[in-house]
Amino acid sequence: MKNFISIFTLLFISVSGFTQDTLTVMSYNILNYPGTSSTRYNDLKVIIQHTKPDIFICSELQDAAGADLLLNNSFNAAPINYYARANFVDGDDTDNMLYYNTNKVSLASQNQITTALRDISHYHLYTCEGADTVWYDIFSMHLKASSGSTNANDRLAECVQLTNYIATLPTNTNIMVGGDFNFYSVLPGIEPAWNQLTVTCSQALKDPINMAGEWHANSFYKNIHTQSTRSAVNPGCCGGSTGGMDDRFDFLLINQNLRDGLAGAEYMPGTYKAVGQDGNHYNISLVESPSNASVPAAVNTALFNMSDHLPVLMKIYTCDVTIGLEENSEEGHLTVAFGSENNLLVTADYLKEENITAEIITLNGSVVLTQNFESKIGHNQFTIPLPIMEKGMYVIRLSSKTGVLTQKFVK
């Protein structure tokens, strides 16, 4: 009890600070879903619960029924209920989709860019609603597959359509272009579309990890290859490629605003990765020896089952938030204290039942813990077991559809 009182008293020292929200963005080719195995939503559920994306774009979706299967079973798996999806648009061949965390992100509009092949989908989203609203223009695309100059020129034509569209956007937005690009190289003679996106485009797109090169069948890039998770020995289901991990087909490219933090959001250096890529499965499947230590075993199996591609993921800073202890304490909305050294007691008042996401955040914006709760009407108390954390000051943030409560505490 002595520990409880002494730390609780520290919470009411008048200090104020500044932190940043974070968004996790993911792009994934989900292999002709639902195809011949609609129950792959169980595999995507494992992947989503591991990565916790706030913005998720995908390609190779076949129909609206498949979009709903994923929303209801992979994303909004109880007790989570805060994901929504964009409208399904049935274009040529397979299609794209956006799923998003409604506690953090809102979808303002969407549009289709038609090409001679598959549509490119544009999603106009925002965060931090109000005076400091931050806007995002996110594109999901699946370019023409296969090597050779004819296919490369088809990819170029698709990218010309995209860059013509981007030229109509305002210059103060944050652009992300994700999907299965089917690029083998950056050499103009092999893949002219790369130059179209990264040089010719009016808002030239950047590779967050600056790893442009000859990706195909090149072990130098084995740490960033995204296809294929399967091999002839382990072919998996649903008609996926069985070539082993030897191509970087999947990307999230960003404009300069997002790279340099010029329009209210900024790429978090070091966060871009191909989920499940450990660098030890060049030209073999994910489930072959050696074991993949980059993700839990269940996630590795789910990645193999779900698709012949790996998802790519990155985090961005957004929504500068000024936090003062007195701001929330005076209103009595949120208080925090330690019941023991490694258990945080959180009390908060809510006007209705809703899903609450609790996050523990460092003052530089890193999220060290995320946990979900269901609130009741009125006074709520949650117990949050803390991971091993260095001593210092942290922020707890409780997010729901109706608002966000923040409070600092000292560990």
C-alpha cells in the first residue's frame, strides 16, 4: 500500500509534455481470396493480431463476400470491434480493399483509377480531426505480373495512369502507394515503371528503406524479399507461386512529405519490414528449415497458409498531442496509479459501453504495450500488467470511437 500511495502522489505534480500518436500501415497480396479456401480468414486473424495494423490495404480480393469474411473474422474478432472497410468495387480481374481502425482513422472518400488491366484504388483518409487534421492519400495496386519487356511496359502504362492522377492532388498531403508491383529491378531498360514512380511523378515516391536494386534471384536482398512463401516441396494452397523467397514484389512507397514530416505525419525510420522475413529462407519456403525466429511459430504458419506473398509494414508518426496531468485529473476522467510495481491501475469514466484500446507510450512516441478492454457505463477500473520498462515518465492513452483520454505517469 505504501508503494501505491507514493507513486499516486507523484502523478499530480504539474508537468506537461508532448507525444505523438503512431499509425501502423500494412500492404498485403492475399492470394485470390476467398478462392478455394475461404477459411484462410483464420490465418489472417493470427497475422492481424500480431501486427495490429491501423491501415491495411490488400490486393487479390475476389468479391464483397470475401471482404466481409475478413472484416468480421480476421479484423473484428471479439472483443475487437473497431475496424471498418471501404466499399468494394468490382473491377477487372481481382480487386483491392482498405480496412482501417476507426479509433484512429477516418475514411473521407475513395475512387478508382481505371487502367487497361486492374484498377488502382485511391483512399482519402484523415486523422487528428479538427484544427490539426492530417490527410493521407493511399493507393492500393496490383500491377501486371511476369517478366519480359511486354509485361514491363504494361506496368509502366499502369503507373503513368497513377502518376497522372497524383499530379491532380494537393501538395500538402501524405501519399502512400502500396501493393504487389511485380517489379524485378530498377533498371529503366528492365523496369521503366520504377523511374515513373520515383523520378517522373510530380510527388516523387521514395523507398523508405532506400534499397533499390536488382532484386530478382539476388541473395544480397534476401532480407527484404516478399515472394514466394512457398516452394515446390511445400506448395501450399490456392494456386500460389512456388518459387521460394527470391523476389521483392511488394512495396509501400511514400512521398517526400511523409518521409520528412512536412504535412503532419512522418515515417518512423527503422519500422519498414516484410513481416516474417528473417533472411534465412532465400529460395525456399517459410516452413522449411531453419525455423523462422522473426515471428512466433503460429504467425509463420499463418503467413505460409494465407498467401504466397509476405505483407509489408511500416509505422508513421502522426497527431502531435500535448498532455498535461492537470488537464485530465481535474475533470476526473482518467487517473492512474500502481497497485504493485508491475501493475498499473487505471480508472476512467464513460458515458456508454464501448471498446477501449489502452496504450502505454514513451515520451518519444514509441508504443510499448497495447491492450483492449470493454467499458461499462460510468466508473471503470482496469488493471494493466506492464512489461519490463525502464524507469521514467510514460503516457497512458485510452482510445475509443468517442474520444481519447491521456495521462502521464512515472514508473
